Amino acid sequence: MKFGGSMFFTDYSMGPAELAVALEERGFDIVWAPEHSHIPMTRKTPFIMGGDLPKRYYDVMDPFVTLTAAAMATKTLKIGTGVCLIAQRDPIQTAKLVASIDQISGGRFVFGVGNGWNQDEMENHGTAFASRHKRARENIEAMKEIWTKSKAEYHGEFVNFDPMMTWPKPVQRPHPPILVGGAFPYSARRAIRYGDGWMPQVTEYAKAPLIDLIPRFRQLAAEAGRDPAAMDISIGGQGPDADLIKRYDDLGVNRVSVSLMSEKADTILPILDRWAEIIRQVNG
């Protein structure tokens, strides 16, 4: 079982390089950085976790910047967006960002993506809430063309460009792994359609335990002609429950990650030490 840590990096949190080193020293596999470009003062859609939107959502730094700092401070730790809001991003520019950070990190980048819940935020970017899922799919398809072709071309409803050239290409072939975040069944189906894996999140609002959903995800993958064993499952928001994590391990889950608050080292390091013990209990 692999382990990760996620943080909304802000100007008052532990720095990305400092956290990355601490994670690597304790046997973690990856550091995740989430994304929000901004938070509008209006709210057409409720916060997916319920209640008021935490301050860190307003304050979070750009993930490609923070993850570059994390990569430069470490040697083996993977770096991942958890998640990049692709439906409100330009695919050509984002493809270059992904390829560049994969080059800079020596092939350690994991592209966690999501389609977003904040209608006001994405509308500020010119993305219609109702069609965001199709736009996200086209963005991913177009980026795959850019990463894998010397002369890329794509023609869709939302993304449209004639043959063009852009470098660098990613270190990882054919491209960094794409993990699609979100709830079952819709994001699971999107992961199977255009991703390399699924990133479900542990929340108190989930309608079914992930223990029950993982076999159903594998079944959906098989029915769609994908190899279920080849689909990565990385669970976010996991609590320090070694017995539950061992059950996930038995089900073939690849990774669990802890969501860390945007706090300084004196708060975060004891939490990581506790997780280091969990890693030892699970992996021996």
C-alpha cells in the first residue's frame, strides 16, 4: 500500500518543500496539491463537503508552483494535483504545464483531475456548469494528443485546433497517469472512459462505503473493456485506521492519502509521525 499527503498550501501553512521532505522521510509516496483559482462571493452551488467553505479554499496557492517546489526538495516523492480543475483551464497551456513539471521532476508527476463543483468559479472562466463534464473530457483528449503527437490536432465542440507543435513532451510515456477524482458512479465512469485511475474521497456524505464501491468500480471497468487490475485507485481523506486500510489493501487499492490542514510544522509533523506508524503497521 502506498500513502500520500494532501495540503491546501497557503501563505500561513507549512511550505510545500518542507512538507514534501517530511513526507519523503516518513515513507510517503506522494504529496497532493489541490486547486481553486479564486472563490466568487456568490454561491450558486453548495460546498460539496457541507457547511461553510473553509478559508483555505480562498487562499490556496497555484498547484503547479507549489508542486515544483516540492519536487525540487525531494528525490523520489511523487507530486500530484489533487485535483486540477480541468474544465476551467485552457488545455493547450495546461498540457505544457503538465509536460514541464513532469520534465522538471524527472517523471514524478501524477495528474489528478476533477470537473469542479463551484458553478460561479467556473462561469468566471467561461465554462458552463451544465456542460462542464463534456468540456473536461475534450480537454483531456486534446492534451493527450499534444503529449503524444509531434503534430497535434483536435476538433471538438469546446476544444478546436488545427495541427500544431508544442514541447516539451512528458518524461512518462505516453503521458503522466491521469486519475479522475469524484464520487461513484459518475466520476468512476469518467475515470474508466479517459483516465488511468479513480480518486474517490472519504466523506461523511458518501451514500455507500468505499469498501462496497471498489468491487463495483472494478466491475464497471471490466464491462467497459478496461483491465480492472490496471486501473489505479487512490483514496483521499483517509483517517488513521490501520485495519480499514488493510481491508483496502486486500481489495487492491493502490494508495490512501491523508488530508492535512493548512497549518505549520509544529501541528503537522506529529500527525505525520502517527501516520508513519500506520505505514509500518500496514506494510510491515
